[in-house]
Amino acid sequence: MTTEEQVWSLLKNKQLTDIATAAIMGNLFAESSLRFNNLQDTTEKRLGSDSYYTQAVDSGNYPKQSFIHDNAGYGIAQWTTDSRKAGLYDLCKNKGKSIADP
């Protein structure tokens, strides 16, 4: 299943209309090109590539406090705020998943 199909299915399973689903997907595409591991392009020089950053956070080499306070958008929705990134981090760690896991 492609990323587009995964996102479409996830949103449709939330009982959204086709129009609402398409609108949200359009926004997510503008934010991240629908890439779950997307690091904000303007921060890559400072923090590394998408895959390097994701691996560093997942492994603990880039700790939670650094992740949530680095002012870098991350993920499919390009979350930047401390609270959103902390929620993403905690959810993934509690489930034993990568921060890039769909």
C-alpha cells in the first residue's frame, strides 16, 4: 500500500468525507510531501537528513528534550511545537515504534 493510500484509508476510517480527506491530504502534501520522516528542510543543515535525524531520535542519541525543543518541524504534519512533538515522542516510545511510523 502506498503512503497516499495509507493516509487516505486512515482519514476515511475516521468517517471523513472524500472532500475533507482530500483537503487534509493536500495540506499534508504541502507540509511534508506525505513523508512520515520529513524533517523541516530549513533545519537539515543544522540537524542532518531526514533519515539521520529520525535514527538519532529513535536510538536515543538525540534525546527527547532536544527533539521537542529544537524548533524543527517533523513528520507528515511538520509538528514544531513542544507539546505536539512531546506527544509524538511519548506515543511512539510507549508503543515501541519509530517517530516516523505511520
